[in-house]
Amino acid sequence: MTGTMQADLLIRGARHALMLDAELRAGTGLDVAIAGDRIVAVGAALDVAADRVIDAQDHLVMPGLVNLHTHLPMTLLRGIAEDVDLQGFLERVWAEEARVMDQQGVRIGARLGALEALLSGTTTALDMYFHPVQAHEGAVEVGLRHVTGPVFFSFPGPDGLSWEQRMELARAWPAHLARIGGPSVPPALMPHAAFTVGTAHLREIAALAQEQGAIIHTHASENLRENDDTVTATGMRPVAALQASGILGRRAILGHGVQLHQDEVSELATAQAAVAHCPGSNLKLASGAADIVGYRAAGMCVGLGTDGCSSSNDLDMFAVMRLAANLARLVRDDPAAIAAREVVAMATLEGARALGMADQIGTLEVGKQADLILLDTSAPHLVPMRDPYTSVVFSAGRGDVAHVVVAGEVVVADGSPTRVRAREVIEAALAQVRTNAG
Amino acid sequence: MTGTMQADLLIRGARHALMLDAELRAGTGLDVAIAGDRIVAVGAALDVAADRVIDAQDHLVMPGLVNLHTHLPMTLLRGIAEDVDLQGFLERVWAEEARVMDQQGVRIGARLGALEALLSGTTTALDMYFHPVQAHEGAVEVGLRHVTGPVFFSFPGPDGLSWEQRMELARAWPAHLARIGGPSVPPALMPHAAFTVGTAHLREIAALAQEQGAIIHTHASENLRENDDTVTATGMRPVAALQASGILGRRAILGHGVQLHQDEVSELATAQAAVAHCPGSNLKLASGAADIVGYRAAGMCVGLGTDGCSSSNDLDMFAVMRLAANLARLVRDDPAAIAAREVVAMATLEGARALGMADQIGTLEVGKQADLILLDTSAPHLVPMRDPYTSVVFSAGRGDVAHVVVAGEVVVADGSPTRVRAREVIEAALAQVRTNAG
């Protein structure tokens, strides 16, 4: 025996603990010990002395949720484009972005989004938006593990950058990440979509990703018209365009992936690409219902995302888990289409796998980053709790999130953020919307 | 001028007020004055002196939600039948009910359900379950407006009653309501379904309902197999069986109504029957997706419900509103299929209409019962709030419910129940499940 272990933070006696490993095991009455930014022990009645102890006897502890597709700064545009499809949505949003989303707006919107994400149990977000330096600074300030990088259009976007300026920012991106700090994340490159970025430009991005070890995130096959637009622009459907340009070879993460042919599903699985399934946005914009059970059966990695708040209209991954579970049952006409624990895995470990971070986050395993959330299980809607995975998917909600830990730091305690004052973040957002929305 | 009005309760300066009338008007900066169990004034800067004032400058006030189809005592069976269809569900549930659901279990389960409902913003529930006396006593104790009545099967159900005993209870039901007290509700008679209650028995129920002025609630066309089972049992599909037995003539409220033919939709609209749309349960059990936009276009009254917690698995009407809005978009392949305000109306005024209570609840109008909820609008996920109806449907959740008023009484204050202690209700429920589930 080595005697009492020293730790910085101890989660003591969690009533339930989920996602203990890649086999999705659960346990009861477990402690989780954290030193620095890592989990150093998981077990019953650990012999640990810690600076801070969270009594978890009324709590369920699980890995923080991974939002695999969002646009955090678009919190400022929440509710701006109702009752329209993807193309109608883009028209309204692009007009408004030019007015509200200067660098300051992006920073302020990312702070609001990161705050909302953390309060609702999301610890990692894959965030695509322009002015990524400001978005990253804003999200990191609040305490989120924020995966982002330069976004690319082949035309001047709302940020007004030329292609060469975009590539310059992309080459400097790892240095920006190092300078800004925050929870460790991989560099990312984010071509908006195959219908907005030309094939030659996509090839440049793929080459730079290879050079930097960056992940690539893009939109693909969100709806039928996007597929048609891509054929018009490139002569190919989105998956083919991404394949032809080398993007798929970089284990790309495709936002939405609703309207895929079966051969494209196989191609994506073979390429070890992932789909970020965003059922809330997909239904709201009437984009369609992705057959994620089929995707998973074909071997594709499928994570879950909210999309941005102008289409979804919030960042609630609990709502996404429940909708994903229910929608899969409708799509497959099968009440056993996907088990609750598989849905929780999609929202944690599968998201981590898609990001190339499965060795860092996604389960409560020793050596991983301490990204975890504690749900208060004392609400009436969680009684009785026969199977905790079922409760998380079909009964729990963001309102049950009591504590959130990212990289070993308690960033939400008793439902309140520890790094920022919520009221200040909100007032800055409202001021930005008022000022710039004229 | 009549000078200062006296009131018991004043909601002062609500940031937003929804459902001001049947035109679904909204307002800002409004006061709501309540005397006894009724709304006595709605307006800006009312000259009112009240015993109790709730400052609502950070709140949205709206009518309490109407859950038009649930089985409150089944909270005790939450999570008992996962990954099964309706028929597999019924097999598991009926076995467990015999063990857990004695009269005491029903009372305890109804208390837990009523507590969960109120905390999540539901002020009225149409609740179908056996041992209705105990269910009603339990729900009324917590403060819910609880519409229920005797349930009927043509075979001895889990309660072991004979047909004559059921009819006897039904004849005595108005007297039970008067004795138990609580927020005013109509009497109700609840034949389980046309495949479990024979046509002659349905006729008896229809006649008694006519005599008592009772509403009728039943299950109908929840899935395709139920339709087939009904044809086997009666030679008719459910709507035809209900029509033939005079049930439809009583403006019946049909739970689910997923698998209806177009002519049945027209028939129900003509009969002024209503459907309680339960999308969470319908998707979870893979029963199908009801085309509520089509139903409404045909003139049918459509309210929203959760169903019981063994199939849905909670009583969260906010989740139901959001799912109803999103599912309608998928079913109609139209992002403008139904506006957010129409969804809020379904969860309030349309439910009231179905219950024959539209003159009593469902809007914030003077003279109506004071059933209203206040949402705290200061959470990040509600910022900015461009259109409050959109925010309620697509961003808000039960966690935002701060105060709940039923029949003029504050039954939830600052998120906590005022009539019962939550911990005591929960512990009684857990004890009942442990003891009787062996």
C-alpha cells in the first residue's frame, strides 16, 4: 500500500457513475479523485486526501457532454430566423451577421454560448465560426474546452477576409492556441462546406491539416438542396467533393450528414470520418431525419451536436440526446432502435473519438482529463431511477446539472459559473445586440 | 375611477405576458391581479393593493400548461419498460402494476406525479388511472388541477373491479369530487380503449356521461396494431367503434390518435372530439408520428400530453412542446409547418377547449381561474429573447419555471412546492416501490 493519495478535488460517493470505460460500464457509490487537470483514481471509498471535496451521494457523475457541431457566437442571433429552411435561414443570418458580428460581437457571443453550454453540462464544443481568435478567447475565459479554428469560404465572408488572409490565419492557428491557453484542444480547420469552398481550396486545407495534425470540420449533406447546390458548384455531391479534395482523408467531422446515400455512408465509415448528428436543427429547418442507426451499423462514428442558436435554438445537449433517441425509433420504426447508454456514449465518447481525443476525454478513466458533470438526482422527475442511462436520456435535463469540472477546474458550482458573472455576460450580449442591430 | 383595487396576489410588471386571449396576443410590462381563485385585472401599472406581490420584471408570465393525456401514478413505474413497443410495454406494465399499484401506491404515485407536473409548469392534467379516488386525493393535496375519473375495462383490471363496481364508482364520482375538493374540474369517465372495453359497455359509459355532463377520455389509434386489435375485437377501427357506441358524441378526448385515416380525422373534427398528441411517447414506443398540422387544418382540436412516465419517461410539457413543433416540421417537410405561438396555444388554450374548460383556463383573461406560471428569463439560454413564444417552445425548459399559481394559490414558489415537502413525497414513492416491488 502506498498510503493516502493526495488530490486537488475529490468527488465522494457518487450515487451513480456512468461511462466508466469504453464498454460503457456504470457503477454506484464511487469516488473520483482529480489531481491537476487529470483523473487519478476512480473507485469505492478511495483513501484520498483532497483540498476540495464534493459530496456526491445525491448525484450522478458522468463525463461532460461533447457538442460536436455548434456555432457558439450565434447565441446573439437566437430566434432571428424562425419558420424557414436552411437556405432561408442562411439568407437571414448572413445579413444579420454583417451587422452584429464584428470581432467584439464574436467574443461576446462565444462567452454567452460557452456559459450556456457549461451550465447545461457540455464541457467540450466543436465550434465553427469566423473571428476564431476572439471566439476562442471568449469561450476559454468562461472555462469551456473549446475546439475551433479558422473558417473558410472561397468568397469574402462576413469577416471580409481574402483567401490568403484565411490561410495565413490557419498557419498561425497553433500559435494562437498556445498563446490563448485554456483546456488542451487539437488545432482545427473549418471549411464551411463543399458548396462554399472550391475544390482547389479544399485541397489546400487538407494539405495544411496534414502538416499541422489538425482536425477538419465542415458542413455536408445537411439537406437535399445543399446536395443539389454542391452538384451545381462542383459536379459532385458533398461526400464526393470532400473525398476528391483529400478532406475525407483527414478523418473529417461532417456537420449534419442528413441526406447521405448508402454508398456515401460506407465511404465515410471507411475513411473514419464522423457525422455530428444535430436532430434539433435538422427537424426545425425541415432538413430531414438522419438514419444514425444505419450509420453506426455501417461503422461510422456518430456524435451529437446542437448546431447554432439561430437554428436550434439553444445549446441543450440533454434535449439533443432525448431527441436523437426518439427520432432513431421513428426512423427505424423500432422501439429498440438504440439503447439509452448508446445515446449517452454518442454524446461523450463518440464525440471524443470524432475529435481524435478519445484518449483524453469521454469516459471517467484514470489518466484522462478531468472533464465531468454532476447531476442532482433529487428532482421528482428522476424518481425512481431504475437505470441511470435511461434516466439521463429520457428524464434528466440541463436543469439537473449541479457541478461542472473541466480540466480539473470546477467551472460551475451549485449551478453557477465560477469564472464569470452570468449577469455581466448576459448584459454584454444584450448591449452588443442592441448597439449593432441598430 | 373606482380607486385602488384590492387583490390577494399581484404579479407585477411581467417582462413578457403570453396568451392574453384567444387571439394569442402577447404583451410586455403587464400586471396580473388575482382575487380568490380568479384573475381580476390584467394591464399596465394597475392600481392594485395586494396581500402578496411577485416582482416579475425578470419573468415571463403565461397560463399554466395543460397536460391532456397522462397517467400520473405511473411515475412509480418510470423506466420499467425500455426498448419495447406499445404491446410489449403493456405486458410489462400490467404485471408490475399488480404488484406496486394498490390504493396506497396510486395515491403516492399521483402525489409524485402532481409534484413533478407543477414544478415543470403544468397546472392542469387529464389523468387516467385506476383507483381514481386515491389518485385525485394525492394530486389535489399537492395543488394540481386534476381532471380524472373512473377507468373502465371490460375485464377485471389491476384494480380487480367488476363492471358493476366500475359503474357504481362512476355514478358516485361527482360526489367524490365534491368531497375531495381542490381546484374545480369537470367529472370524467375513462374507458381505457375500444379494444379493452366492449361496445355495449361503451354505450353505458356514453349514456352516463350524458347524464352527468361528464367528459370522456380514452385511448384511440395509438399504433397500427391497436387498430388491428380493435378490428379483431369489434369489427371496427377505433374511431368507428367510438362513434358506434356514442362515445364520440360526447366530445371525447382521444389519447394519442397517431394512426388515423383522413376520413376519421374529418369524423373526429365534425364530432368536436379532440386528440391529445403525445409525441414523446409516440416516438419512444415507435407508434408513429401524428400529423397534427393536418388534424388542425381539418378543424380538430389538438392538445398536448406527456403520457405516463413508464413510456415517456417524464411529465415535461416543455419537452413535449418542442418535440411537437419539431416533429410537425419533419412530418410536413415544412420548416413553417406550425408557428411557436400555435404550439403554446395547443399546450394551454387548446387543452382547455378539449376539456370543455376554455371559459375557465387557458388564457390570462379577467374572470378566468388564476392558473399561471412565471418563467425566470435570466438564464443564458433565453438571451436574447426576440419573440417570447419562440423562446418558450425552442429555448425554455422546466428548469426555468420559478413560480406556479393554481386557482389563485401559489403552489410553487422559487422552484419549491408550498403544500408538500418534495423530499417526503419522494421518499414515500421510493418506499412504495421498494416494499411492493419486493
